Amino acid sequence: MSSSKIAITLESEMLAEIDALVKKRVFPNRSRAIQAAIKEKLSRLNQSILAQECAKLDPEFEKALAEEGLTEDLSEWPEY
């Protein structure tokens, strides 16, 4: 995956925390620390969006939809 350089502005305290993590060798450098933070945040946002969309579903309707035509098809399924 290709990378691009960007310029960002961080509060001094936040940068100090990142530098402390780099010093403790939690991350190899500032870039990796910031990349990990952004990746985690994007993942959480995507999970939140998925949860919001799932909450909109009607369980009874979804169950009925999943079972639609199931009784007809059961006779055609092989026995195990």
C-alpha cells in the first residue's frame, strides 16, 4: 500500500504522549503511532455505523424473510 506524507497539527501534550510511547518502544516512531491511532478510530467509526444500521432492522421481518420459502425447500434437501 502506498503512503503519502501530510502535515498535521497536534497539541503539545498529545505529542508528548506520543513521544513517550515511542521512547518506550511501543511504536517505532511518531508516524506509526499516529497511523495506529487513526486506523483504530476509523475501525470504531465503521463498527458504530454498522451497529446503527443493524439497530434499524426489524427482527421479526428479517426472520420471516430468512424463512420465506424454507418449508418448500426442506423436502428437497438431502438427509445427513
